[in-house]
Amino acid sequence: MPLLEVDKLVTEFDTDEGRVRAVDQVSFTVEAGKTLGIVGESGCGKSVTAMSIMRLLPQPMGQITGGSVRFNGQDLTSAPITDMEKIRGNAIGMVFQEPMTALNPVHTIGKQLCEVMLTHRKISADQAIRDGIALLDKVGIPSPDVRMSEYPHQLSGGMRQRVVIAMALACEPDLLIADEPTTALDVTIQAQILELIKTLQAQSGMAVILITHDLGVIAETSDHVAVMYAGQVVEKGTVFDVFDRPAHPYTRGLLASIPRLESVPKSTLSTIEGMVPGLRDLPTGCRFENRCPHAQPACQSAQPAIESVADGHQVACLRWSEL
């Protein structure tokens, strides 16, 4: 049985202009010890999917209105809030997109790190401090005993991200959700953070959901990948299937837009024309139809169903077999 099984998840938000659907019939599984990469352009529903799993949607606007999220056999969408408080930060850890907003600016690093352990583990304050220092050392922060008494603004972006990872791993979770963990970091620090997550995963055997818009990161770190567009999963499979044999025009467009060393110098980079449709203006048919170079009239009216391309490789496209 998969560690996490998301089945036909639907998440909606109430706005001044009416209700909008940000996540629509999203399904995927995550096995213990494996990494699932969720990729797509900004605004396609990646972070909302993560927040739905954690039941951290802004209230009262955000609501899960359909589907299920089963973690270790328990449906999190209907779990009592007391159960979710025990699961968050304990069985499921999360690395948020921007560490400066995830950390409290008026509390020291040590206080925030120890709070996680004191909430979920039956240990003394002294033991929490010792464990906190060991955790900071584990994630590669120099002079961890000194850093425990410092505030978030005193650390660099890479250091803050390491602190957030340490907090997420404090209770040795079964699942780590990393939402754009390398955003706003320079390339060398990005590589260090990703290598750190891979090393810690190898040591603990935890599963990882890695959310990013960087296909290069997915290729380096993930076992499986789900490609999202306008709130839906349009293609999913092993990283080798999706990267070597992309079936959806959107996936092909994303892969074609990656700069390559063998490209002609100073040549124009490939792009996907157009914009992701707004949540209030979603087309009735295929949501990629207005940007797709292979669109046919049928694509404007029919919502493509998820079909099997090969064992474990699925796509939502009316014309994938012709392309």
C-alpha cells in the first residue's frame, strides 16, 4: 500500500467574484522511500495541492470539496483537527516556499526548533536543545550552538532554508513535502540544499514530495513526476518515461524550453506561447487547448480523460497517440 494516496482531490476557494476551483481531480501516489516531483508553471495548483494534503488552506475561503488524501490508510480530508495537529510536523514535515515568512522573526532559531520537538516528543527542554544543536549540525549549519540563540534575520537565505529543513525533520517524518525549497537561492546553494534532502532521505528512508517549476531539479532528484497545468495533472509516470517519452504537448513544451549546452549560441530559446488560463475563465474542453500547437476543434469541447500510455505512464490528451 502506498504511504500517501491522493485520489481525485478537489480544492475550491470562495472569492468576491464567486467560487473558483484551484485543484481539480488530482490523483497520485507516493511510496515510502521514493520521491515524487510535482512540476508546472506558477499558478497551476502545485502549492495548493500541498496545502490541501496538510489541511493548511486559508480559512474560511479554502475548502476541500471532493476526493480523498490517504496517509498510512487514514483519510486526512475528514480527520479531526486534533489528529491533524499530531500529524503535522511529526509524521509529515513541510518545507515552505519562503523561509523568511515560515520562521517567526521575534523568536530565536533555537526556540522555534525546540518547540517542534517539545510539541510532538516526550523529552525535556535540555534534551530538545541538545537535539536541536545536533539537527542544525546535521543539515550543515556551522557553529550550531551559536546559531541556536540567533534570530532569522541574522542568517543568510541558504542558512534559513537549512533551519526550515531541520524543523521539518525534527520528528523524523515518514513524508517530507518540500515546496520550492530552492527558490531565491543561488545555484551553488540550490545544489547543496537538494543534495542535503537526498542524503537525509537515504539515511531515514522517508518519502519526499518535491514541488518545483525547475525540470532540471526533478530530473536529478525524483523517481516519479506529475506534471500539473491549470489545476489538473496532465501527465504522470516515472521520471524516465516522462522525460524520455513525453506524451502531453505541455510536457513537451516544458522540456523543449530548457536551455541546452548543445544549442546554437545566441539562438532564441523555445517558449510556450500564451498564458495559463485564469481560474475564473477555465475553458470547457482541454485547458491547454489555447496554447497547444496540435489542438483540434474537439479539444475545445471535450475534457480529456487520463489514459495509460504504458505501464505506470498516464496522460490526459485527446491526441497523444497521434503525436
